[in-house]
Amino acid sequence: MTTTVTRKGQVTIPKPVRDYLGIQPGSRVDFRRSADGGVVIEKADGPRPPSRFAKARGSAGPGMTTDELMALLRGEPE
């Protein structure tokens, strides 16, 4: 994504980046140099919001067996 620098040195952070980092009006951001010489922008007042897949991550506990799950997915009667 490309943006333009104003005469005052200001830029608009593109909306997809703001949404990804959870940046809203009044949020603080931090700029740092990465090991490869690039610059990284991060939300300064807390971690990035969790991924939309975060709730699905983790280890499965006791539940259905593989055969039971396959039967359910196939629509087989119990």
C-alpha cells in the first residue's frame, strides 16, 4: 500500500492497516527499525487484536471420536 507524505511529514495510515492493528483515533503507534533495515509500525498501547481464528486455536479436549465426527459430517444416522 502506498500513501503520500504531506509537507508537515504526516501520512494517512491505510484503513486495512488501521483495522489490522486495531488503531482508532487517539491510538498511539510506535515505529522501530527492523533487523533488515525496514521500518515497522505497531500499536503502542497494547498487543494487536486477536485473529478472527483465535477462538478456534488450541488443543481439542475429550469429545467425539474420529468415527463419530465422520458420521456426523457425512449425515449418517446414529
